[in-house]
Amino acid sequence: MIRIAQLSCGSEYSGIQQEIERAAQTVGAKIVYPEVSLDDILNVENTFGVSVASGDLNLAMARAVRIVQNPDLADAVIVMTCFRCAEAAIIRSEIRKYIHQHSKIPVLSYSFTERTTAETLLTRMEALVTTVKFRGLLARERQKGLTAGIDSGSTTTKSVVMRDNEVIGTGWVPTNEVLKSAEDALEAALKTAGVAKEDISAIGVTGYGRFLVGKHINAKLIQEEITVNSKGAVFLADAQKGPATVIDIGGMDNKAISVQDGIPGGFTMGGICAGASGRFLELTAKRLGVDITELGKLALKGDYRNVAMNSYCIVFGTQSLVNSLALGCKPEDVAMAACHSVAEQVYEQQLQEVEVKEPVIMVGGTSLIEGLPKAMEELLHVKVRVPKYAQYIGAVGAALLVSGLLED
Amino acid sequence: MLVTKYVITSSESNILPSDIAMKIYGSKYDVTVKETCFGVVINGEEDAINALIKEIRALDPAGIFIKDRGFPPGDPRRCRGRRGGGARPGFYMIEAESKMLPMITRAMASEGEVLAIAEKKKPLAIKRLEEIIHEDLS
Amino acid sequence: MAKVIVYPPTSMILSDLVERMGHKALVVPQAVRNLVTANEIDSPPLNVTPEEPKKGLRYAAVDVPSGVRGRMSLIGPIIEEAEAAIIVGDPGWLTGCAGCSRTNELVRLLIRTKGIPVLDLSYPTNDPEARAFVQKIKTFLEGLK
């Protein structure tokens, strides 16, 4: 049983404690609370570095200190506080950094509302448990044999066929009917690889539709996209050893993952609004009358400073898009402004929650929109790597990981 | 309505949690009792609990304290044995207040005689601080 | 007999002294009890259900964190019911029901602006202070109808 230590403030009074425990139970984990004394809470300024007005945050910090002093108490940590609480946001981030710096225990940080359900937490918890449970599998660096991977995403379904550490076939289709799209993507990948389905030794599946698709095609590996994508990213970017940061701006949500030796150490997943996702760029391309594959090249010729755009909310983002075009702004400036705005949302909302260490690897279909990695480079002041097959990252990660199961 | 109360003894009281438990076992009330490190937790119908509390208080009027509790005793939602260890957050408040109980007990037993309270220290007058700085640094 | 709200809202010492002197202490565990032992809820919650933060909108706007609103759904009605209050300044170890400082600030504000008699105290640190503490509470409670 994987023990996840819960360091939190407000969950019991937001009515979501049972949801947290249900999510943990679903992924085969148990929530634990490290034992601390009253003196530990009263001395938290000396041990952790600060004490605050809210006692439950002091208790959370005291528990963090206890875990660092005795790492055997927990296999993973979740730090959770109320959304919109400034006091808690500061402490949540500091607890995450503290655990990260002083132990090897993976940490997940999350801010909740009363609407947070077990389902919202499930993928995050699953990833947390995977990093603990399948450390050996995640350490795998080479793909062996003939395997396939399917990434059943919210917008598109991707598939690859790999043989002896090389991608030999790819397939990419829009997600309509989940099962049909998965079959079509796999078929396309098999076709370009020139191999028959029967010859594939094992299939790994990830993405939103993973459970449905995985069951249907009898997949050997069904895994959430956080561990799979980070594995695929470091494999393709040749950064399997040492630190790396993976940024995946998806069609519906975004992921920022801090990776060490190919294994996620901390991550965030979310996005306030589709205004911070690939969906907004799709909309921009449509408005500009260019194909989504052309948007990036157009953006590279533009300057975002010439257009006032904020896509914090997709409705307001669209409004500024329409306004800027009505004001006669140049299409290339508008394209770059859209890329910059999406990058800015990810920078503000997600990259603040993980350790950004080089190399920074951008993956997913959106990374091919050249303006987006460029905007991210400008924001982070570091070079951003977009590996070959970046749009197939989940499928590559799944094909790689599933080959590890074949030997066992 | 079923209610749950903590019965907490001051550390200087001669009454032990087991004495309170024995008193309850020997009483006519249909009340469940659970001993803890700082006292007992009792659960029963409100009327029975209120009547019983009067009898329990009589064991040591100034040394026994009563507190309401939301959850029934041993409730799996709150029981640390079933919930991955760690005291429930409210426990620390009971612990902190328990440490003050001997003082409160003595105060209640003193029959209203109020002692002189030393005045709280005030910050040094800025003028005096200025003088000290001049004296020490000159 | 007066209904007296105590702050911290779970204080054993304060609620005991109020009850022992013949008044009714209004405390949070009573509100929690109603929720966690309610027969009509299929799966009784740990303290509150996700509905309570919504009920808390009566006391704080939606941009106030859910943990504050959830607590206010328990404490707010008690404040409304209160006829007098005893407030002890924050001792630095408030957790659980009183573990959120933003809630505590709102609770103190609502008590003070309600216009009921309020006794302000600090937790005692020695015997003379403890005697004054008990005496002030006694005098205050005797003055209530």
C-alpha cells in the first residue's frame, strides 16, 4: 500500500476530504498524517523558517518537517490548500520546495475548491503512485522489440509503432469516437511502419480515453499521461539523466512536470480556462484564416507587443482577438500575441508550481506551433527544446514503457 | 439526541480517568464511555449525559472540565488508528488548554480572592532609549 | 440563562466555565454533531459536506476560500443565535475548527458588530492572571440575564 502524506489546510471544511481519500483508494494508496506534537507546531518558525496566523498551516509545515526528518513515514506527499487563499498559496509552495529540496519523496501540489471531486484528483494521484510503485519501469531508457503506443487525447488521438528504440510509424487523427479514433490512429501507424497488428508484441495506452481504449484493445499498459509523457519527452530529447522540465500544452489542459532521471518529482496539471490551451490557438488560426500548421510560422514574423491580448479567459481572449483585428493589427502580430498569451498563462499558473530546471522540453501538438516555444523562451530566458515527434510524446512514452513489461 | 462530551481532568486532580469510568459504569444511566489519555469520552442521550455530568463534576468540582465533541467516540472518520495516524487538528487545542487547567482549578478554588497582577512590560520610552544609545556608544 | 458564544469557538475552558455558571455555551462541535450524525445523509461527511461552503456564502463572498465559507456555515448561525460573547485573544495554537485565521478574523468581526455584550480576555500565564481570568468571566456571566 502506497502511503501518501496529506499536508493540507481547509480540506475538511471544504467538504472534500472524503473525495481526497476516495481518489487515493482508487489508485491503491492510503492517506496518512505524520504524527507531530504541540511543541512541533509551536516551534515551526525555528524548524521550517516561518509561522503564520493560521494554525492549520503551521500544522502542515510541522508535518513537512517531520517527513523530512523521517522519510520512511511516507512514500509520496500531497500539499493541498484552499484556492484563492494568499497565506496558504505562499506556504503551499514553500512546503513543496522544502520537501523537494530535503528529500527524494515525490510531491504533488494542488489548490482546491468545494467543487473538487475524486475524479479531478484521480490522474494526479495515479501519477504520484506510479512514480513510487513503478520506479524500476520508469527508469527504463531503451525501447526493445516491436511495440505500439496510443495517446487518446481530448482533441487528437496519436499512435506510434516502435522497433528497437526507433519510431518506425506514426498515426494522428482528431478524436471523435474514442474507440474508432484509437483504431484509426493505430492503423495509420501500422501502415506507415509497414507491419501487421499481429506482429506487435504489446500496446501501451495513455491519455483521457486510456481506460476505454486500453480495455478494448487489450493493452498491456494503461497509464496516466504525466509519467508517460515525461518519459517520452526525456527519451526523445535525449535527456534521460539528470534534471529536466517538461511542458505539455494540450487541447484541454496543461502539464508542467519537473523530472529527475526520467522520473517525475513534482508536477502540476490544470489550466484555469481553455484560454491557456491549444484550443485558443486553434481559434486564433481560424480567425486569421490560416491553417493551424501555418500559425506558428506566421507568429515568428510578428511582435506580440503590438497587440493587447490576454487569454486568461477564452471568452475575453477571443474578444481581444476580434478587437485587434478590427483595429487593423497585422495578422503576424496577432498570431504571436496569441502564442505569447498562452505561454504567459502557463508560466503564471503552472510553472510557478514546479522547479524549472534545464533542459526545458516542450511537447504535444502545440509545441509544433513555432511561436509558442519561442514565447516560452522569452518568458523563461532559457532555450526550449522541441524534440522530433514531439506531438507523439504520449504514444512514444507508452510504447517505450510497455516494452519494459515484456521482459518481466 | 445522542451527544458526545469529553470529560477532562486537570493533571493535578486526584481523580483519574478510570475513577470517572467506574463512576459511569456504576451509574443508572445508559451511557457509553471510552477512556483516553486526558480523561474520558462519553456518549448518550442528552438528558442522561447532562444529569451524569453533574455527578461527575461532584467528584472534583474544580478539577474536572467538560467539552462538547462533534463525532461519536471511536468514529472511523476521526479515529487515528483507522485514518493513517496523526492527531486530529482539534486535539492540539485540547492539549494546550489542558496544560492551563491546574491554574484554572486553583483559581476556582481560591474563592474569589484576586491577586495583584504584575503590569505587562511596555516598550522603553524612545527618549530613554536615545539616552542609552548615546551613553553606550559615546 | 443566556446563550454565550465563546472564542476560540471550541474552547474547553471557556465553554466549561459558561455552562458551570448556569448559561448555555454555543460552540462549534454542536454544529458539527448535527452534520456528522445526521441520519438523512447517506454518507456523513468529515466535518462538512461540499454543500456547506455554498451555505457559507451567507457570510462571505464566493471569492473567499472554500475552507472559510465551510467553517462560516458552522459558526455563522451560532453567532446569529448568541446573546453574549467571551473572546480570548489568539494564543498561537488554534487548529482545526479554529485553524484558519481568515475565518477567525471574520468571526470576531461579526461578534463585535452584532451589538451583544462582549468580554475580552487573554489566556492566563500564571496564577494571579488565572484568578483574574476566572473572576472576570464570573462577573460578566452574573451580569447577564
